[in-house]
Amino acid sequence: MQQNKRRHMSQSKINEIGILPVLQDELDTFEDVVGDFIKGDWDPIAFQAFRLRQGVYGQRQPDVHMLRVKLPVGEIFSEQLEVLGEVARKFTPLNKGHVTTRENMQFHFVPIERVGAALQVLGKVGLSTREACGNTVRNVAGCPIAGVCSDEPFDTTPYAGAFARYFLRHPVTQGMPRKIKSAFSGCEKDCAITSIHDIGFIPKTRETNGIMERGFKVVVGGGLAIMPRIAPTLYEFVSVNDYLRISEAVLRVFDASDELRKNRMKARIKFLIDRVGIDEFREMVEDELKKPWADKNFDPTPFLYVQNEEEEALERGPSNPSTHPNKDRADFELWRDTNVMPQRQDGYSVVLIKVPQGDISEDQFPLLAKIADRYSLGKVRLTQQQNVALRWVSNEALYELWKDLKEASLGGSEVNTITDVTSCPGTDSCKLGITSSMGLGKAIMEGLEEIDLSDPLVKRLHIKMSGCPNSCGQHHLANIGFHGASLKGDKGNQVPAYEMFVGGSYQDMSSQTDARIGLRPKGKVPAKRVPVVIKKVLEYYQANRVESEEFNNFVDRVGVEPFEEIMTSLRDTGPLNRDNIDTYMDWNKTVLYKVERGEGECAI
């Protein structure tokens, strides 16, 4: 196979390609401020706001922090992957990074005195944490196959990059009532799930006077958490020459809402739209557009993130495989059938790399970098399902790639199926966590290994969980979802528990379903019984569905009552004694459970 030429880029070049500019003065100032804070010269509340704007988030454990690396459209270059591995090795005792459901990379348990040094290391290869937290415009999520999708009217990547660049450090976005989450899909299928974002963009074209014009359908006011909402449409078509102006108007209306600032828990665009309606909100945007700020030129060209991947692929040339499947043919073909999808460019495919629970170890980062260089264009994209997408893989190289992925313990098949479980960090690190969602996720994956999953209607289901109602694990969108809760057990002792959601959905590149919020059966079930709940739900579905009835259609037909009965049958916590003490401890924990929640600084 022809080796892809290694990229060696200067700092300025990496910053250009890496989308977000890194300012050395900011990094130096951050280190100085941390030093002053440690000496007691900074007010803790003021320091909290300062570090959040730099992507540094407090954990439930004292004196350690989570670093969130902001990765627009989830894109990471191979040099950056190597540095992410260095950060995992040098700065966090867990020696791993965590892929989030918004295409960020997080590192946990970084001591406060080491945070500044970690940011300096990241900055040297154009990796930024700026405004990855706080009341700002957060990371811009994107479709991982934008630019290579057969159904796209045009590649939205340059415009997503322009959006990220334009609003980074923008004066309007530095102290909004709350955060703004945004997403750019590649086509009408909405693989970036724009419908659950504060503002989302779906590409469209229209012909005017014989000229084809690019633009976006703009949706606003989506979100999950305590009041899940699917975003309504603000405009059916906004020209690419005007989408930044419209976006700024939306953010200015949001920023100017004094009503939203009164209650932090309801300070999101969805609450404003829920109160006034989408039509009145549109009028508010139109009024904002009449103000002098909107008169300037909003041509996105200076901000566009432009690449020519097709030209790069042609320069690399074809691949010549040296080996072919033999005794491992069946395993390879299963992986190829479930993890590989054709690009619109002939001869190339997108490979979805399954990353269990989104955790990438310090050793896997450099291996991924080598794989990206050898088989792709020296970069990868993260997905909202906590996986990794490798684009521009020659079809002739798939078998060799699979072997290399297996060597890196990343060769798992059946991505985006029932075994590809999504979970947020939960009580492992999050102040708002109620339960150990990561521990439950691992238990569910192990439990599924004991279940016959040959039924294709079962295999295509999605399971997601969050450690609290905020839905960082996107449990509202799962066919079967859970969020952390607690129950009162024997003698008033607390029991870790979960509430369940059924019938949610989203577009994941392999399905054809619109996003919808799952239904919540009444009741809670102890955390240690959740794998049994899943088993019983699947058995009930298989025994009572009508022929090839999809799970969500089944839920619509039978309602939530059967699922409530399943949960009720497993709800009893039992006595707190030696034989049943496990019920009173959370997954992966060895102490009696107790709800311990801090004040949240910002959700994921």
C-alpha cells in the first residue's frame, strides 16, 4: 500500500486547517491567572467564569478539572491525535480521552496546577478549548460524512467552520444567559441531529433566475434535558451569504432576554420560544435585523474552512493490498457490512470505528494517527454516537485497515447497533451526576453478550443513558433510554436507580427516521436491575409485535403501560443486608450509595 505522505505543518498552518485560531497570549494569561488563584489572589466565582470560558470545567472531586477540547465538526488531524495521546499520558491519571455526544474530546482529573501546561501542549498543534464551556457558543457539531455523502446538495463543512470562527471570541457571545449548541447537517436526513440544538442548519438549494443558490433551512429552539423539544423551523431558506447575519440576530435576541437571565434552569432559547411561539420569535429576529449592526457585510468567504479532499485523494493514489481475508473472512465481512459505507466518490468508503463508551486510551491515540495517515487523508472525525469516522478509505484497503484496527483494539463490528451503547461520564466526574452511567453502560454491554441478538429488528435498536436528567447521553433519543435517579430503600437508605424512556429516535447514517423524543413510563428501577429490564423489554417486544413491526411503531401501538409493568415487577429494593447489599451500591462502586450532587457549572 502506498503510504500517505506525513503532514508536517507550521503552527500557523495547523491553526488554519484546525479551524479555530489559538492565541498564545490567552494561554499565557491563563497560566498566570491560575497561579494567582492558587495563591488566593482571585475570587473563586470570578475564576470559575474565567476558566469555563477557556474550556476548563470543575468536577465533583476537589482540585481536579475536566478539559474539553473544542473540535468543530469533530475533525482531528493525525498530529493532533498524537498530542491528545500525550495529554492523556501526561496530565490525567485515567490515561484516556472521552469522546462526547457533541464531538468534543474531554480529559478528566487534571490537577488545577497542571491545566495551563496541558492547554499549552494542545495549543502547539492548533487544538483549542476556548469557549468549549460557559455561557458561550459551544462546539459546532457536524455530519461526519459531509463532503462525501451521496445525498448532500453541497458540502456544509466550510460553512460550519465559518460559523465556528465567526462567533469565537465574538463580543455578543461572551456572557449570554446560557450556552448555545449548534449543528450543521450534510443533507435532509439530518445526521447531525440539528433538531435538538439551539440553532441548526440543513443545506438546501434553490434556483433563482436560472442560477442555483446555496442556502440553509434554519431551525431554532431544540434541546433535551428537563424540557425536551424538537426545534421548529425559523426559516425554510437562508442564503449562505446571509446565514451568519441571521445567526447573529438569533443570538442577539437570546442575549437581550432579561427574562431568561432570571432563572438559569430555563435560560435556553427553547424556553423563550415555548413562551412566545416561533412566529413571535421570528418577528423578534426580524426586528433585530433592522438595527445598525446588521448593515455590515456578512459574506462568509473570509471565514470559510476550505479543503480539497478529492484532490488530496487523487494525489495519494490507489492502494494495493498485500493480503486478503482467509480464515477470518466471516469476521471481516461482518465488520465490513456494519461499519463501512460507500462515499459518493467511486472507489472510496467511510469507515465507522466503534469506540466503546467513547473512551480512547493514551496508546490508541497514536495508533489512530498512524491509521489516519496510512489509510485516509491524515485526519478523522468524531460522531455524536461517540465513535470515530475515517473517510477516504480505498475500498481495496479495507481488510488491511480492519486488521490494524483490531491491533489497536478498535476493530469492533456492528457500529450504531444495540451493542453500541452511549453513556455520559455520570458520577465518575460530573457534579450533576446522580448515578454511574458509565458503569451501567459497561454492564449493559456485557449483558447484551448473553442475549440472542440475531433478530435484525432488535439489532438495529439504540440504547443510551445519562447519569442525570440533563441528557448528555441523549437518552431521550434512544429506542430504550435511561437517566439516573434514586429510590428510598430499607430503613430510608438510598438506592441508585433509573427512569426509562422508550420509542425515541434520531438519524444515524444507517436509519431513515426523524428525531423524536421517547415516552417515559412511570416509575423507577434499581440500577442493578436495568440489564434485566432491557432483557424483558426485548422479550416482550419480540413476543408481541406484529410481523416486522419496528420497535417504535410497537411502542406507539401498545403504549407505555406494558413497560411500566416490567419496571414495577423489578422495583422492589429488598432489605439492606449482606445478601442484597449489591442493590444498595452503584455499578463499579464498592460503597453504599448516596446522592451527592454539586452545583452544575454547565452541562455538556
